[in-house]
Amino acid sequence: MLLGVLGTFVPAEIIPYEPDMYNDSAGKRLVFIVYRLGLSRILWLYNIYITMKTTISKEVLSAAIAAVRAKSPLVHNITNYVVMNNSANALLAIGASPVMAHWKKEMEEMTAIAGALVINIGTLDSGWIEGMKAAGTAASNRGIPIILDPVGAGATSHRTKAAWEIIELCHPTVIRGNGSEIMALVDAGVKSKGVDSSTSSYNALSAAHQLAMETKSVVVISGETDYITNGEEVFTVEGGHPIMTSVTGLGCTATALVGAFAAVESDPMVAATAAMAVMSLAGERAAEKAYGSGSMQMHFIDELYNLTPVSL
């Protein structure tokens, strides 16, 4: 696993101006990119590249893991049926205390005792949405970190609309999604492949910047390289293993872990990066022992359980 710098963004399309540049293909590409993204975002991406922002040190990650294990924060999850068991086991394995509750009538009381709230829109209906809004409002009023996973945003207009209603009402601390989901929140024309991403995390970096600036949230794009941004800085985590994409719900697990770290770490950039680093490291180690996607899930939970500041 590499906890390093944003060294993968190469601004090959940013070229010096030449008098006849609009007559060649490179010039046409540059004009299209500036038109599509806007000059301000082009400059932001270029600045991120040349400043080479570092991510998280081993010492900071060790301290974050130790804090979760020492404090065992209660993480309130309103999540989908598919991943409830996996997310709860992952939270227990890293040292947090999970609760899965979505009944609107108990949201005020349940949120009051939580260290963080995780809202995952994977399996939606009107009752669940109202519960999410109630919990999110209560958490926002109490200053409790809110982590939103806009699962499947872009697959249907109703799903994207629900995600935005939660964002505008509850003001999440962190929004974590795959490349397609993050892009769909910014551009209604982007369609996702159900809950699977149809684009890379790299391609969603500009959309993440815009979303972070508009919502004042930290935005996490998970993928082969994970990008974490507050609209000004970008942190990266590289690693994991390709087999992780064959295990259902690992993206949702990442969101739950962000909740655990956000409950004990006041800086959401650090909390989100620590969670993604833990996902990457546990994924790499589990893949070395797994025979396929079934055993990968089992070994992944075991690696989370055995992950300590000493074992990094």
C-alpha cells in the first residue's frame, strides 16, 4: 500500500499556447477541456499536481486506529439491507460499536448517543428517507459527524434527488462514493451502472472538487486510487486489490469506517483518509490469503480485526 502523494495526475492536456494551436488536435482537446471543466477547475487540478500534497503518515494513522480502539465510538448506521451485517462486522473488527436503526420515531434519541451518523441510500423507500432526514437533522444540530454514501446516484433520478435532499438538509461532513456516483451528483446527465462505477476515480476528481466547494463537505472518491478532497487539498490512498470489486458492499464498508474514524478525529480529511488507508491495507493483506471473493470477505474482516498500530 502506498500512502503517498498525488503523483498520478499528469496534466498532459495543459499545453503552452502557440499561434496555430487551434488548428491541431492538441489545441482542440485543450479548448474542449477548458469548456467542459472551466478554467478555474483546470487551474485547481494543475495546482494540486505541482504542489504534491501528501496524505497521511504512519504515525497519524496509528494514532487514529488507537483512538478508535480505545474509545469504541457508537456509529449509528442507516444503511441498506445488503450490507448491514458486513458493515456491522467491519465496525466491530476495527474497534467501533455499530447500531443499525432506521425507524423515524427513534432517530432523535438514537442519534443523541452516537459518535457519528452514517447514511447509506442503497435500499430506499419513502419511510427510510424520512428517517434519514430526521437523523441527519438531529446530528447536524448536535454537531455529530454525518457521513453520506449516495449509493447508485445517477442510476435513477429519484435516487439522485434523494441524495441531494439529504445533502441540502443535513449538510454531511463527508460524502463518499465511487466515480460515477460523485459525478452524477454534479452532472444530472451522468448515468451510473446501478451501484457499480462506470468511470475511474481519477476521472471524477474535478466533479469532487466542485461538489466539495458547493457543499462544504469532504468528498471521497473510492477506486483503484482513492481521492479525498475538501475543495482545496487532495489526499490520495493507493493500494487494495482488484478482487475487492467482486465482494459486495465493500464500498459501503468504507463509508461505515469513515464514520468510525470521524467519531474520534476532528479533522474530516484525516478521518476519511485514515478509513480509506485501513480499507486498502486490510484488502491487500486479505487478498494474499483469499481463494476467491467468498474467502476474501472473511479474510478482510479478520485483517481489520488484527490491524493495530503495531501491525501497520
